[in-house]
Amino acid sequence: MNAEKYNVDTNISDNYKVTSIKIIFSTSQKKNLLNKYSDQVFIINLITNKLRRNYIMMLMKKYKIDFTLVLVEPIKEKLYLTLNKNKKLTKSEIGCTLSHLWCLNKIIKEGHQNAIVFEDDIIFHKNFNNLFLNIIKKHTYDFLLLGACDFSFSSTNYKNVVDGLYRPDPNSIKVYGAHAIYYSLLGAQKMFEYTHQNIYFFDRNFHVLFQYFPETSFICSPNLVVSDISTTNLNHYYPFFSESEKSYYSNCFQFFYFEDYSFIYLSIFENHLKIPISSNDTYESYYTKLIELAFKDKSQQEEIKKRSVLNFFNIKDIQMLLLF
């Protein structure tokens, strides 16, 4: 593991501090597909959220994905007031935008021909490798969302899906998906240029990219990567079994199958970090214990268990997750 620590000027402010750590899990010639088809993989993590950091480290280790961990600090009040000119953004939303700008700036300065930027709440499709390989060999991409929170999908955009890819209708509302983006160098340059000039919530810029790259910008369907919406650093809450959660899945997907993804809910761990792991615990027994503490209703317990993957993670993964 190699580490470099430095303060970064994203051409917005030298008060925005980032620690960048290069993490290598595979030293063999046989690289993970993400490392094979991209020059760099960045993963953004808020430095105060160690649970998510432990999760993403554990996840990347399981997939043997080499990546650069981008540790960002909460933005300071002075910078927030300077950038929040329309008074509509939270500190977290501006921090999210600046962290993506840092990654884009890094891609551009280092001249990466392609790169992937992940956020730290990602969940992979169980058939990710085959789906990704099929997609990446199809086209040259400048801007590719590996997953999207497309609130117009079930009403409109599902009709545009052709062979695993689609472009959203220009009139679509709320097409988000900053959690998993593949860029070409040109795509990174264009996104940086537009976002740097217009400090909005980062996801709001996507239609500009789809218009600028009419032949080389797409969204993957099914999503190759989804995000865990039960926990957030952005105050965008979708509580379990709430109307907002129900609306999210009904709007953003025509049909969503939890069993297609390696779901693990960090919010369940977040509230029970002091529950000890016993010597005879398995992943399933420990995770079930937390589910029963988090949900008193038996039917909800069963539903969360059905949503979650029980044969991918193991008890050593949980130990790494809870390493504080």
C-alpha cells in the first residue's frame, strides 16, 4: 500500500483538503476488469465516516480492485458561504461536488485516457464482471453511468434501453448517479469545465454531458452498480419501508430485484457497532442478530434478510468492517 498526502487546489479554493491513498490489492498480471479497462479507479470517502471506509476497503479487497482512496474533509464555513451563492445547497452537497471535481482534476492533470469514480456506498451486481465486459466492448465511451438514480426510468426511459444501454430523454427529471461513473479524458474535461463554472449539486450536470456526447454517453441497464440508499452523507434519506423508499424503487426501476446485487446494509451496523462477534458467529448469524435489533417487526426482519446477500461476505469481512 502506497500513500501520499497533500493539500489540493481544485482551482476553486486551496482550503479544500484531500488525502489521496493508492491501494493495491493485486500484484499479479491478472488484473480486475475495472483496472484492465481504466487507467485509474477513484473512490471518494468522507474522512469522518470510517464505517464506509472500512466497507469500501473490504469490498475492493474481495474483488481485488486496485484504487485510489480519496479522503475528503468536511468543507469549512467560509468556503461553503462563498460557493453557495443560490442558497439552495447543503454543505454536504457542495462537498460532494468538490470531491468529484478533485477526481476530475486529477484525471485531467495526469492525462488518464479513461477512469472510474465511485462513491463509498456502492453495491455491485452479482453478475458485474460479465455485464461490464459486455458493455465496455460495445462502444467507445466518454461518459458512462454504471448505475443511475433515474426518477423517470419506469415512466419513460425504460423504452430507450437497447442491449443494456440507454440515453435518457432530455425532459427527464432527476437523472442522478454520481456513485459510479466511467469517463474518458475528454468526458472528464467537459464535466470539470461545466461543473467548475456552475457549482451545483454534482448530479444536476448530467444532461449537459448527454447532449455534448450524443454518440458516446449512456446509462447501463440493468444497473451494474447501485447505491445503498438507507444511509447517506447528503441528507437524502430513504428510510426502510417508507413511502420515499417505495417511490425510489418504483420510479427508478421498472422491476428491481434485490437478489441480483450483493446487498449489505451499513445502517444496520451503524447503530450497533458495539455488538460483539462471538467465537461461533458466522456472517449470517451475526447479520441476523443485527437485523433483529434494528427491526422489531418479524415481517420486516424477514424482508431485510431476503434483500441481503448471505453467501458472499464472511465473518472476517465483518471483522474488517468493524475495525475501529
